[in-house]
Amino acid sequence: MNCISPNSPAYYLTSVTKDRLPVFRLDEMKSVVCCALNEARTSGKFLILAYVVMPDHLHIISDGEKKAAVVLRFINGIVSRRIIDYLKHEGHESSLKKLRHASYRRDHQYSLWDHHPNVRLLTSESMLMQRVHYTHRNPLRLGLVERAEDYRYSSVRIWMRAPLDDEPLMVDVGEIKWRRGGGAS
């Protein structure tokens, strides 16, 4: 990854569940999301620099090697498939009913996402770090934990250089080329 600049930006991506349903409120669902994010990263050949999975949305910071729409297509598509398959397999009919929609293309029966994703270009290291901190503070703002590092489904511990042995999703922070010798912590 090149140094973050206007010519080589990173992306701050936010995907929100349909009607803000708290689909990811249970740890088992957040684990499915983390596995799906890893699968999307591998399939799409992009980096995940930071993330958090919240009950009704997720934030991802990705490199700018691929267009944001391509990265979102991989993330939203694979996460959606894995979550819907999980709900079907585990017999969560009431949750599936809330995701049901009138099929308008490709015979999709369910829709996990609000179809208005938020994308921000991060064109400097300071912009990147503002979004990293914002992302990692999300669970604090919602009152889910008292310390950011206590929230399991976030990259905060990796950025603090204190990952768990069983981190749900490792991120590619080591791939960032810093201008000023900055970095995680």
C-alpha cells in the first residue's frame, strides 16, 4: 500500500442494516460477519485496515487499490450471503421475515442492507487516524463497553499492538506505509 494521500486514498466504508435492524447484536452473528469480512478481503484482494461490527452497522477502513464500489460489493455481498445462510440454517425465521422484501432483481428474497452505503475518501494520515479512532470508539458511544479494547469485534487491540490470541478478524495495519513514521497505537 502506498502512503495515504490524495493520489492514494484509503476508504472509510459504512454499511447499515435494513431498517437499522440489530441483526448483529449477538456475538455469534458478529463472528459470522468477521469470517465473511475475511472471505471478502481474500476474494476481493483488498486490505482491511480497521473495522468494528456494531449491532446494526459496520465500519471498515480499506485501502484504495480497488474502487470503493467494488470493495463494498464484496463486503456487502459476502456478509449478506453468510448471515442469511446462517439464519436459515439455525431456523431464525422471525429474523428472516424482517429481512424479506419484494424481489426486484436476480430473485433475491432477502435484503440485509440499506442500499445507501456511506463512503468517505481518506486522503491523509490524519484523516485516517480520525476515522480509526471514531471506529474504535463506536462501542463506547453506544454504551456496549467501558473501554474500547473490551469490545471483541473491533480492530482496536491490533492497533494498540495487543491482539488477542483468538482475534475475530486480523487487520492489515502493517501494510500501511507511514510518511512520518506514525502507526498503530
